[in-house]
Amino acid sequence: MLALAVLQREPHRVIDRGITDLSSSYPFARFDAAICALAQRLRPGGFFAIVHAHYRVEDSSAAALLDPVADSPTLSGPLFDRDSRRYVPIPPSATLFVRCAAISPASSRT
């Protein structure tokens, strides 16, 4: 599966205008729903790569299903948090993940 530039909206406008809140044009909930849908379709052991996005996979509801690959490149900014506000400073964010086994509701990961 390959999708390019579908997890961000008007990146040049966001940068050029110094937008600090994306809630009106691309709220986190839309990104979160897309990441969850994609993660559910991956088989355990499948890879998920994200290069251009306004939000971090690590902040998504699907983060428990996706393990970051060590030493993968990081997303470049600007990046926004779960409240659709710009991160300052930008926290590390992986671009390559592997789908782990499904987690049962009774278990938890550390």
C-alpha cells in the first residue's frame, strides 16, 4: 500500500503562514481515524511508513499497534499535537513502524 501526501493538508500554506492551529482545516481526529484504519489493515510484521504528515503516529490511537523502527528517519516539521496545535519544540517522530501482534484488552504494553 502506498499513499503520498494524503496525511497533510496544504503543507506550504501551513509553513508560509506560520499556522499554529490546524483544528479548523485538518483536525487531529481525521488523521487519527486514517492511521487507525491503515494500521488495522496491516498484518502483524507488516511495515508502515509515513514521511509527509502534520501529526505524529506516536500520538495516534493506533500507536499501541505500531512499533517504531529503531533509527528510522524522523518527520520534519511543522508537526501538531492531539489538540491540533503546533509542537514547539518538535518531539522526535519515527517515519517507519512495524505492525505488532494485536493486543487483547486485558493486556498492556510498556
